[in-house]
Amino acid sequence: MTDAVRTEGLLKRYGPQIAVAGVDLVVPAGSFAGLVGPNGAGKTTTLSMITGLLRPDGGSAEVDGFHVWRDPIAVKARIGVLPEGLRLFERLSGRELLIYNGRLRGIPKADVEERAGELLAVMDLTDAADKLVVDYSTGMRKKIGLAAALLHNPSVLFLDEPFEGVDPVSANTLTDVLQRFTASGSTVIFSSHVMELVERLCDWVSVMSAGHIVAQGALADVRGGRSLNQAFLELVGGSRDNGEGGLTWLGSRPRESQ
């Protein structure tokens, strides 16, 4: 089995703080992979380095066998990215946004228009195709962002919290598209801290905590007969005593005087 993504000793510092502490991440090609961890674990920083958005302070990263920093053009041609806090060209319509992205990628105009129409239909955005993106809802923005990331038919798709703030109907549409994408042999890597979502969608999972990979492998192996949520809590130390003896004041009310 070949690797879609492989990192060795990936490191990122912000002053004295180490955000990513020598991460060795492996994602097999064709997998639907989850990168999970508590807030502040280093997930977004790791994905930003792998996709070339952030330069590491140490280590290496490869996508489809191409080094992210030595072969940036080859890597960027093979990846699609839907980052957290997505910023879009809001004064373009959804259709114009896709055509603009496609032309930037060097896709012939006729092909871009055909692909844009198909993606708008699949994302249930045909009726909003000529509406300005500034007027899109959160779910619509996520869908048009995913459409833009898929437009050039990448082999590896990176998604940072793609379902956050998305309504159930839009989430179902996104899920269907992503499952079709991986069924074709392509790879999806998405970060999340929602274990139920990862357990439902993924066949491969990597668990991060405090800038380290603490477990990774096939979903069944990482779970080890437990729910993914229970395995996650044990791996990141979430099962320890969280001071349940405190907060005795919470919910208490003084008695009214008679």
C-alpha cells in the first residue's frame, strides 16, 4: 500500500512554544483519514505545513511521494484544501468563483464551465450559482469551498473541520461527495475533534495530543474494541480525575428568608 501523505519529524515552534513536536504522520492512499485531537493539539498547524501554507522548523513532508518544499508546484497540483476559517472572494457569484479558481489552475475555459456546472448541481447550489458568495450561509460557503477544492480533480484532499457550523442537510451533501471521492481511489484527510463523525466516516485515524501523534492506524486497530471516543479519552488523558470534587457552589441557590 502506497502512502498519500508521509511526514517525518515535522516540527513547528512559535517562540518558546512547540506547537508540533516531531510528528511522523502516515496516511495510506485511497483512505478516508481522520486527524483527531483536543483543541490546541497541533492539528491545524500540521495540516498547514503539509499543504505548504506554513513552513516547518524541522522535519519533512511528502504528498504522493513529492517533497512539499522541494517540489511545491507538483504538490499543489495534486492537493485540494478546505481550510478552517475559509476566506472566499465574496463579491463573486458561486459560479464565478469556481470559474476563477479553475482558470488560475490552468484548466481550459470550456472544461472549467462544465466542471463548475456539475459541482454546483452535486452540491445543491444550482439555484444559488449566480448569487454573490457574501450572501451564502455557512453551509453554502463550505459547499462552494469544497467545490473549489475539487475542481482540478486532486488526488489528496485536506479538510480542516469541514463540518463545523454546517446544518445536517449540507453535512449530508458534503459526506456524499467525499465518499464518492474516496471510492474513486483518491484520499481525504480531515481534522476534527468530533469522534462520532470520525468513527462514522473514516477507515484510518491518527490521534494527536500536545503536538505529538500518540496513535495511528486502521480505525479498528486504534479503537481496540472500544468506541473511538473512549480510546481517544484514554490516549489523550481525558479519563483522569477532572476535579469532580470542586464546583460545589454550582447550581446551589440561597434559601429565601421566610
